[in-house]
Amino acid sequence: MGTIIKPIITERLTEEAETQNRYGFVVDQKANKLEIKSAVEEMYGVSVRSVNTMNYLGKPKSRYSKSTIMKGRTANYKKAIVTLADGEEIDFYSNV
């Protein structure tokens, strides 16, 4: 489970999963599309038609404390949108 870190479950991606058969995952930043495709097929037992990836940079954040302003960043991450073949689906809630 080194390539796929976690699935993304948002309102928008849930709607895309129902209508367009597309699912989102947070993946390892060094993973390429072929590695992501094979990891999803192995983990969920489905056939993947295409993979789209996007890199997100962390945003700068700051907050005030009693004495100073504390500055930092949120983490960088890579997101993959996986389109499955017709008739395939992933059920994230099967073991809940």
C-alpha cells in the first residue's frame, strides 16, 4: 500500500463516481500513472481505463500566539483521478 495513501471521499467525487465512474486517491508523490493504475487494479480488483494526476503545493499558514507570529506550511500532495472501465465500481464503505 505504498503507492495509494488514501481515497478522497468528497461530495464532488462521490457524484463523479456515481455518474462518470471516476474515483479520487491521494497517492505517493513519486508514483507515476502506470504504478497508480496497477496499484488500484491490485487493491480493488477492477480494471482501470485511465489515470489523471495533479500535484498540489502546500499553502503557507500563519497564526498569532501571545508572543510571536507562528508561520508554517501545509503538506504537498499528489492526487490521482482514476476512471474505471464500464460496469466496474469501487465500494469504499463495504467493510465499515
